[in-house]
Amino acid sequence: MSEELLVEEAKRRAEIFRNLGRYLATIADVVRGLDGDAEVYLFGSVAEGRCLLSSDIDVLVVTNLNPGMVLAALWERGIEDPFEIHVVKRDMLEIYKARSKLIRVAP
């Protein structure tokens, strides 16, 4: 990757991290538009306050919907790298809670 491309990628990621709240609100709106009972959480290095610009942004979506449907809807709204979306059924939530700090994204 050329230096110019690296700089552009760093700027893009910096913008996403600066506006993380807006991106998370978009994710929550899209997911809850598909499933009003869905829950959305931030986890991983961002939730733990130890992220870098090179970090991914882990988001947990708890729903009974097909993961592909959720991911396609988010992709259509521009949610892509550095977001790492994990779509799981409700019974998996306790496993994530036991292993990670979860921050619920407000409805």
C-alpha cells in the first residue's frame, strides 16, 4: 500500500472513531428496524478503552434474525470495516458477558 493510501485510510478511521456514537446509533437503528427486540452492544478493545486507529470495532447484535440479513442491511447503510459485527442468538449473550466488557448501545 502506498504512503498516500495509508494516510487516507488513517484519516477515514480517525473520522469513524471521532463519530463513533453516530455510527453506533445507525447500527442500532438499522438492527431495531429489523427486530424491535434486538440488543446491540459495543465490546472488545474499544469498549475496554485500549484501542488504536488500527483496531477493529466489535459490535454484538443479539437477535433471532438470520445473520446474513442483518449484515446485508448494515452494509447497505455503509457499516463496513473497521466494524466487526457479531450476530448471535440470545442464548449466546451470557457467553459474551462472561468473556468481555459489554456496553449496551441505547435504543
